[in-house]
Amino acid sequence: MAGQVVDYLSGVLAALPDAPLADLSYPHDVLADPDLRRPPPEHGRPLAELLAVVDRAARPGLNPSSPGYFAFIPGSGLVSAGLADLVADVLNRYTGMAAPAPGLVALEADVLRWLADGLGLPATAGGLLTSGGSIATLSALITARHDRLGEDFLSGTLYATDQVHHAVVKAARLAGFPTGAVRIVPTAGGLHDGGLHMDVGALAAAVAADRAAGRTPFCVVGSAGTTNTGTVDPLPAIADLCAREGLWFHVDGAYGGAFALTERGSARLRGIERADSVVLDPHKGLFLPFGTGALLVRDVGALRAAHSGDDEAGYLHDLDELELPDFAALGPELTRDTRGLRLWLPLHLHGVAAFRDALDEKLDLAAAAYASLRDVDGLTLLAPPELSTIAFRCSGPGTPEELDARTAELLRRVDAEGRVFLASTRVRGRRLGRLCVLNHRTDRARLDEAVSALRRHARDLAGP
Ligand SMILES: Cc1ncc(COP(=O)(O)O)c(C=O)c1O
């Protein structure tokens, strides 16, 4: 069976550079395929037939593994991590607690230590791997809530800009906060002057106003790379304010945090080492397949206190306390996959330098895209990239609505060529195109294809 799967996947990977990037037709005829949509049979079918069904099922939609994928935050799908998953799943050990699989828990704990060290967090830091950034954010906000507000938390307020990922707002809701608890802090400038950074003076004023009104400010969320534009908030100034005001400082590094591995990235992310909690998404910045986020908390005791009360189940008491973490005590899940291997194996197999170099290359590629696009007639770039994302908008004559439509048409034409795929976002009501470089397979040649398509179509749309 494994041989058949490997043969199938080898073919998939060989075809990947030229495989279709996006098929967004809906309803897609694949969905009407009776072979695809039927209940499990009473008696099994050959694996080869089923792999063919899976292959067809994977066709409609987007292909984020492609080197030409620059939309949203690309997810690469490092193959060695997939192999680690296979090993982990076939071994099938229980890693929710240390005692049943201390060696495998140690490998995962060591990866988390390495991540915490890479961010500059102290020895007291610890955390866990999650299924993604959203769940990691939920645990972070629950920890902040528990640590700073206790059980009577309904007057609590937390602060972020309007550029924060919606996972933060969702996590606040799931953590029990009423609508309105998330205060939107103004940014320091307008759309076109790179002004999407948190205005820390405005943050201080908002905190003071809330205190005066009887609310309980408890947490500030800084972005280490927003999804929209890759903007990094002024983390040192936010850290200063949090220290002064006794607020929990959370950093959303789901997109940008991994760049701390590089020299340039760590300079841009300065201040992240002062966070009380940081979310990373290895399924973004460390090129892993979807399904791996990470939460690191400065004081792992706060994480444990928030997630494990006195309610430990009797049937777990036979398991000895080890020096190793019980991940079940640090997060919402009791049983989980052996997540650590999907980080441990690639990091040890390829070496840290391979990851650092790949991230450095993404910074270079985004800088190159910016340099080649900034003088194009009919195109305005928002700001030089702080990480690996550039945002742009059609410019020239026309109302803002017409320029929105022209920007959408630009992306439609670029995507229609089939070599690259870009998507847009809306910021302050205006449509922006985005080019986010974060796939380990994306190289200079593919970036140049994206840039040249953008230049050509932007000029055409600008007219004579
Ligand atoms: C900045 C940021 N934060 C949080 C998230 C949520 O992470 P996930 O999709 O892994 O749940 C994302 C990504 O989608 C993101 O880009």
C-alpha cells in the first residue's frame, strides 16, 4: 500500500511545477461525479481506484503547494513533514502526556524549546503545538484572561488594530468575551503611506479611557506580520506600554514569526522576545503541511494554570509526573496526533540553515518584486515589504470604486495566465492586490513570471 501511495505522490510532485493553480469553477463537474460522492461500500475497493478518486477530488479549488501560489498566506507542504506524519501515525503512540511516550514527547518538547529560543523567550517559556494559529490564539487569550482577570472577566478589554487577523476576534468570542471587548486601536497613518502600524499613543489613550470608564484592560495583541500587508506593529513600544500598564502582551506571529530565524527578520521583529505569548504557524513560516500551529508562553505555568484546574481525571493518576511536559495539561486536547515529529524530522533532516536560507530567500524575492513593480505606470505599491508580502493597487484616473474594479481585473488577468495565483484583500474599504512569497518551492524564475504579468497587465489597464 505504501509503495502505491509513494508512486502516486511521486507523480503528483513531479507534475507540481506545471500543475493547475486554481480551478474555482462551481459547481465543478468533479462534485457531480457519482464515484466521488457515495457512501462507504460494504466491501472494500482496490487502493489504486481510491487514489484515483482522491486525485480527482483534489482538482477543484486552489493548489497552495504550487511554486506559483502567492495568494493569502501560502502553505508549502514540505514532503519530509508528510513522511514524519506517516511514521507518527503508524507508530501511533499517545503523546498527550509524557509518561506513555516520554521519548517522543521529549522530541516535541525540544522542538518547542528551539522555537522559544529562536524568539528570544526566557527559560521559563513553554508551549505546545496545535492544529493551527487559530487554536493557538484561543489558548493564548484564555491564558491571558485567566492570568490577568481570573473568573470575573466580563469587563476585560483587549486591544489590536483593524489589521489584526480575525482569528483574534474569534478567539476572544470563544474565550467568553462579549462583543466590543476587542478595542480597535487606530493606526499611525493612512493606507498609502505605510501607515498600518498600531499607533501606540492612541493605544495608551484607549487604555486610559477604558480604565476611567470602569473597564479592565488586560491584553494587547501586536501583529508580527499582518495577513493583509505583512505589516509589523511597533512591538518594543507596545511591550513598554504593556509593562507599564500591567497588560498581557500577545504577539500574533502566525505569518511573520518564523522570520525571526533570519538576521533581517529578527531585526524587524525586535520586541517579540518581550511577549507574554506568541503564536507561530509552522504550516506557514516553516513550510509544513497544513495542521501545525504553535503557542509559546513566557511563563509556561500560566498556560498550565489556565488549561488544567483541579479537575484532573482519576483514570490518569497512575501516570507518573516526569520532567517532561504533559501537553494535555497545556491545551484543550487530551488526545492528539504526535505533532512533534512533523517539525522534528524536517528540522533534523534538512538542518536549520536550510530553513533560514529559504526564509531569507523569501525576503529577497519580496524585495525584488517591490523593486521591479514600484515604477510601473498604473500601479501603486503601498509600502516596501517589511517581510515577504507586498500590497498594491491600480492607480491613475478614475474613482476609488473604478480603481477597485481595475485592481480586481488586474488580478483576474494575471491569474488567468495560469502560471501564478494572486488574490486580493480589502483594507479600509479599498481593494488591494497582494503578493505573498512564502512557499519554499517559489524561486526567482517564478517570481519574475508574476512580476512581468503584473507589469504587463497593469500597463494595459492604465491605457495609453
Ligand atoms: C496573521 C495570522 N494570524 C492567525 C491566523 C490563523 O491561523 P490558522 O489559519 O492557522 O488557524 C492566520 C492565518 O490564517 C494569520 O495569517
